Amino acid sequence: MLKQELETTFDNITIRMEKKNQLELSITKDGIMSVLSFLKNKGYDHLHVISCVDWIDDKQLELVYILSAYMKQDVPGETEQLNILLKTRIGRDDPKYITSIALFPAAEPYEREIHEMFGVDFLGHPRLTPLLLERDYDIPPFRKDFDTKQYVDDVFGSVPSVEGEDKN
Amino acid sequence: MRELELYYGPQHLGMVGNFSLTLQVEGDKILKASANPGYLHRGFEKLMEKRSWIKNFPMVCRINVIEPDSMEMIYSMGVEKLAGIEVPERAHFIRSIFLELARVGSHLFGLWAYANMLGFDTVAQWAMYHRDLVLDLFEELTGGRVYHIYIWPGGVRRDFPEGFKDKIVKTLHTIGGCVPDYDSTFFNNRLFYERACNVGKVSRAEAMEMGGVGQVIRATGMAYDIRKVEPYAAYDRVPWNVPTRKEGDAFSRIWIVRDEMIESVHMIFKLLDEMPEGNVYNRIPNPFKWRIPEGEAYVRCESSRGELGLYMVSDGGKEPYRAHFRTPSYSHGLTVLEKALEGANISDVGNIMMSLYVVAPEIDR
């Protein structure tokens, strides 16, 4: 039922439901906010998480908004607890997107984290200050081209190991 | 009066775990609070992308130090959903019993932290002792006290040893026999009431828009529990209740923790009675060559702190392409805590934070 409504309301939306109670929606990047507010009005009022996946081969970052209803009774006609995965892709170079805090205040720390870890700028976000990290990185550290091992060797590699000293 | 900036934590008596707050205060009233996580950031989600599906377990369970079992569970559920692995019925029951024991242990730890912060040292010591009894059970079953890696894709690692059921019952009776003592010393104590009642109030509307789960939302009267909402393991095989209260303050949140422990113990007894015979483990492919088909999965379960989610993507390789944990402390410790601290008293910071049940390693991951 939700599937038909989504198909009639939005153009260029792809809907897949391959796994149990998991509805995957993909839409172009202009469509996310209208779909989010549509779903919120339908009763899907619980934003679980905003995630980000770096598809380096496609040169794209994928933003994933996962939401569901707090109680399925809130959604008329809902028989099973649906988890909705709403996805969009944005360019990997100088990525910019708009914030969804106005719709879901819970989005604030997630967007802050994605800004820090993937370098996505969320326009309109009140504080995009560092959340978890303390150093500056050339490449945002959760991107696929950030090599953890290389970074550790470069930054901490010059400290000689205790075992090495013993051998000499 | 003059405004001051006050740094609270990461080393502070009212703080358990490495987490700090920057408070804007006027006198002893808090005007604005901002949370500073990151002291425990280990980049687990990034490191997981370089390790095979089975090698990730030692990292996954360290995300929540206090209750690692629900982390093992959520990761196993994610892998099972991606790879389409079925779990035997007996393993479902063992998983549920194991997770409920972990919930009791974790709540006792939380009670230790909360009682200690309020100055009820005796109750705190009792809770720590009783948690140790639960850890003894884990040690016998899995060989580890804190990190178990007992649940894994396809079931659990091994069946209960002989006589283990009786040991669970005996331990739980020992702990349950002390509930009247806990009640008279702590839960029905006027001091606890005076300190916690009407402190750190979060209304239902606020909790819902800020992504509150677990005790935070159940303290506002909503029976939101993933074990009921989207049942997994064997939670739909036995009847049980979701404890709720209406007030939404620290007092009701801690009372819910108490009621949940009792409910869990009753649930374990019912599950032990209903447990079927059979094998506990469906074979998975050779873990060193294991490739999981392309796809993505979102799974969730109820940890002792509330809804726990995992978004996992596979590109058909030997490692996860991306894993992202949605932990309950993340929204509680960053959004709800900042909101609940506005207008509160400095002496209540620890109180509010402990009653929201924030665990720092879960935020940082």
C-alpha cells in the first residue's frame, strides 16, 4: 500500500523489497526531503540513523536514511514493522547536501559525524564542529581511499619499537 | 550573575566512562550543555572493513564494554540476514536466555554506577557482587567473564553444559532473594526519591523527536521494546510484559531498570521450561573463504540500553563493505542529554546522565 502511494506521488523513485520487513527506496538527490516529510506525515516518525557509504568505484557517496514507525499502530493499514532505507547518491568531490534537522532533530549528531568522517557539508546545520576526532586529516578518515595502515606508519612509525632496540 | 564555562569530565566522580561535557553555568544553574565524545573512538567501523566476517567478532563485542552480548547478537543477525542463514530453534532459546542474563548483569552494573553516584555505596557493592555471580555463569558457559563471543552466525558456539540450567536457576534465586533488601534500602528510600523525582524530565514528544529509545521512551509511557515490536530469537515464544511508567524523570527510568531485571528473570525461567532439544548450530561455510552475496541489511535488537541497530553492506567480498552501528547511547548521550541538562542544577549532572544510561564507548565506537 505504501509502495503504491510512493510510486504515484514521486517520479524517479526505485522501490525494492528483497528482505523481510526492509523496504529500500532510491531517489535522486533533490527528492530526499520531500520523501522524508511524506513518510513522517504517514507516521514513520522514528529516524534510526543516517549512514554514509563510500562507493569509490562509482565516484559517489551514498547517504542512507533509515526510519520506521515507533509503533506500527501509528500507521493506518500497517501490518508489519517496516524498516525503510531511503538512499540517495551525491558526487564524491566536494560533496554538499542539505540538513534534515528541521524534520528530525535526531539527525544532528549523525550529520555531524558524516561531515567529519566523509567530508559531506550539510548546508544549514548549526554546528558542523568535529565530533569524535581531534586531529586534522587530509582525506576524511572513513573514505575508502584513506589507508589506516599507511596513516599509522606515517604518524607513529618513527617511534622505534622496544623489541627492535633489544636486538641492536 | 556572571556566566562561566565549566568543564565536567572526563575524569570526574559523577562520570563513568570517558566522556565530557562543557557546561555554560550561571551560579549553579546550567544554561547550555554540549557533549564532547571521542575519548574512546577506536574507529571500529573502519577497521571492520579490513577484516573477514568472522574475524570481526572480537571488535564488535568491544563496542559496548558493559554488555557485549547484544553486540555479538546484532552482528550475527546482520550476517545471517545478508547470507540467508537459518538458526536452529534451540539456539534461538539459548540466545534469548543468554541475552537476558546479560541484561540482568548489565542492569546491575548500571545500578552500581547510579547508586554509587548518589552515595548509596552499600547498594552499589551489592549490585557489583550480584553482577559477579552472573559473570561466573558466563565464565562456565563460554570461558570468558566479560567478552564471550558465544553467539555467532548460525547459532551459538556450544550447548549448555550438564547441570547448567540448575545453576542459572540457583544464581537467579540468590539475586532475586535480595530484591526486598534492594527495595527497602534503595528503591523505596526517601533520599532516592528526593534526589531523582522530577529531575531530568524528558517528555514523550521530546523523546520521540530526538530519537529516544529504551528506558527513556518507556519512562514516558510508551511500551516501545524491539523484543515486542520486531521479535527476534525466542522472545515471541513466551509471554512477558514491557514495564513502563508515566513520569519521564530519572526516578521512573531507574525504576524501569529494576522492573526490567525482574521481568528478565521471570522470562529466563519460562524460556528454560519451554526450551526444545536439538542442535544449537547450523554449519556455516569455511570462515576463511567465506564470501557473502552482495546486498545490504538493517537489523535491530533490544540491548539493555534500548534499540540497537546495525546497517551493513556487502559487496560480495570477504569483508563487510560498510558497517554502521546505531547505538542507543548515541542519541541519548548527544541529543537527549544536552536537552535534559538545560536549566538543571550542576549537582544533578551525574544523576541525569546515569539515569539516561549513557555508556561512552557505545557513542564513540
